[in-house]
Amino acid sequence: MLFFLFFLFPLSGCVEKPAKPLSHLQRVKQAGELKIATRYGPTSYYEGPDGYAGIEHDLAQLFAKKLGVTARFIVPDSPRRITHMVEKREVDFAAAGLMVTEARRKNLRFSPSYRSVAEQVVYRANQPQPRFLNDLQEGLLQVAAGGSHLETLKSLRHSHPGLNWSLNYERDVDGLLMLVNEGLLDYTLVQSDMMLRMRRYYPNLRVAFDLGKPRELAWAFSYDEDSSLYREAVRFFEEIRENKQLDQIIDRYYGHSASYDAALDSSLRLHYRQRLPKYKKMFQRAAEQSGLDWRLLAAVAYQESQWDGRAVSAEGVRGMMMLTGDTARDLHVTDLFDPGQSIRGGASYLHDTLAQIPPQIQDPDRTWFALAAYNVGWGHIEDVRELVRERGGDPDKWIDVKAALPLLGKRTWYRKTRHGKARGALAVHYVNSIRRYYDLLVWLTGDEENHRIAISQGNKPREGGA
């Protein structure tokens, strides 16, 4: 009996304790991926000319990189399912341009806000502008089912009992904006960030008025005893706010939107039909030779001459791409009024300018630097980078250089530089205009046509790539 007990106690002491469950963060790292619920649209996640893009895409990719995992984006059949997927732990979190509302806070935990937006009433141009909620009774107001706009309308009905609306279960906000633009719907509601992106594509849209105060956008996490991934997201947003990566991403998508000019965009649409067809192959040929996007070259040319091969500026530069005489000679352009030669020369000059830019400056900032240099010369851009460095900014970030460029027009600052005075403020306007024209050309030439149709018809991909 003693012999048996001798072996029993040592063996019982070797029994292993149950392993401690992995935290949410540990499970993500073990799996090697983040599962992210999002929505397909211009303010969140979409496929652009150079692959997947969108502010939510870029932020989530940056977060995944910080964790050392890959990001897998999941787009449900209906945006209404996004918050449901988070609550049911089918995804790790949602990055979908979600507004933080009291109703959502009951079931979801939100990260720090990265942007604030207003809810706006949208109507069609050339129609009477509604100025108050009661004016909406004169037409049909429709909103997408399952969105936060419905919560807003319900809260307003207490003070405006005559307010009526219908729900659309087939189309999301993008599709409803298309209906308003085409005169098939009187009113809908939209977040101001989406309106900034969509107004250049749907030129008949107008903002009637804002509903209430701006609201915050944030990522949504489930309420869970384990908040390890959520805490990591909180630290992530603190870091990118401090190092200005958040500002840089916002500028990438909205930095040129504030300078929207409906008349100029309308003019481009007209010239797109009447002038561009004559020169399109020239742009495409020059793009093949230079390795650039032909629509970027066309956007530069539109800013320079509105696709007028006989244009002459007040400074005496001439032709489609407005090359100076010295630059034309260097590029072997013998006839500035020959559109083919001018386009080829402009493409070569932009290509050479890109080659001058330090390798640590990455796209899309690299392209914005090159466009600014095309306008004022690389020497002035170097001067501004030095001023940015002296002022404690980052000379490799367009957002900092853009803010400092106007200093080249002020004697206090330009006298410190090597190349002297320059119209830096105009260079900022120049780059912003080209960015707008490029976005519109991408839309008009059809790269986003399939996505626009998919958005309006609800045919969205279920899962997307990086």
C-alpha cells in the first residue's frame, strides 16, 4: 500500500494546469491576420487605379503592419450587417466610416475618433433649395435602411411630427446619391465626407443644410472582457495622431477636396467630350514612354492649357503643356504649338522631375512633390523643404511642405532661401487642381464605372484584397 501511495502522489503532482486562454490580440497574431468588416465606397474601401484604397483601408493596413499581421477586409452583402458582425465576433472590428451614436454605444465600443463629419440633406441643383426640415415634406426623402441616418430622423420626428421618409433596402447611400443626381429622388442624407468625394462625380448634387452638430467617426469593437486588441487600437490612434500619419492619410483623400469648383469641373466635363478625344492617343503614347498614368498627364495639360494646343500664357510660355523655351530646347521640342511634341516634352519633364525626388519620399506624396516642382521648379521645392526642417516639420511629407509653400512669397522667408521668391501659394493651388482633375478623369474614363454601377445596384464584393 505504501508502495502504491509513493507513486500516486508524485504522479498527481505532474498533472498540468489548463492553459490560459489567448487574449484577442494574441489570437490575431497567432492567426497572422486581422478580419475587418468594412463597406465598399469612396470614403472607406474601394478599388482604384493602383489597387485597393480608401481612408479606412489605409488606416487598417497601417494598424495591421504595426501588429505584424495582414489585413483581410470583409464586405457584407448589406451595410446593415457590419455592426452585427462585430457584435457576433465574426470579425475583429469594423472600419467602415461608422458614426458614433448613442444607440450604437449600447452594443459597441468605439476607438478614438479620427475624423468628424456632419449629416447633410442633399437635393438636386435647379430645384428649390429646402432650408428647413418642414420643407422636405414637399418631396420624397429616402435613406438607406440600417444606417445611422435613420436614428437621426427618428430623433427629429419628436419635434417635427410632419417629417416623413422611406427606407431603401436595395441601395446604399452611394446609390441614393445617384438617384438624386439624376432627378429620380428629391432628397437623401449623406455624411459630409462622402459629399466631398462624390460631388465632383455627380455634378447636380447640392447641400441644402446640415442636420445637428458634427459627429465622430471611429472603429467599432465588441464589448468583451478581453480588451487587448481594443487597447492596442487606442495606442495606435494616439501614435498616428502624434506623428502626423493620420493627418497625412486624411490629406491624401481630402486635401484637395476643399478647393472644389463646380464651374471648373463642369468645364472639364465639356472639354472631355469636345477636346480630349483628339489628343487622347498622344497622352497614352507619351505615358507608355515615360511610365506615367496618361490621365495624370492629361490632368496636368488641362491645368496648363485646358487642352488647347495654341494656348499662350501671360508669361509667354506656350502650347499644350506650357513649356518654357529653355525647357523645350533641353527636351528637343522644336515646335511648342505641336500638341504631340508638347505632350511628349511635358511627360519627359515630369518623369525627370520625379527622378530628382529623394527615394524616401513615397507615393502619393512623391507625385504631389513632382507636380509642385513642375510648376515652380525643383530648386524652390528644396528651399521649402529646408524651411520645413527649420520649423520642426517633416520635409518628406507633402502635408508639411504644402503648408510652407506660401512662405516663398513672403520676404521674411524667401530671403533666407537659395532660389529666392516664388509663387508658392499658386503652386499649392496648382497641385490641388490637378489632383481634382485626375480624380475626375479616372471616373470619366471608366476605371470606376464598374464600381459606380456595382454601388448603385448593390453588387459589392464580399471580400477584398489588400
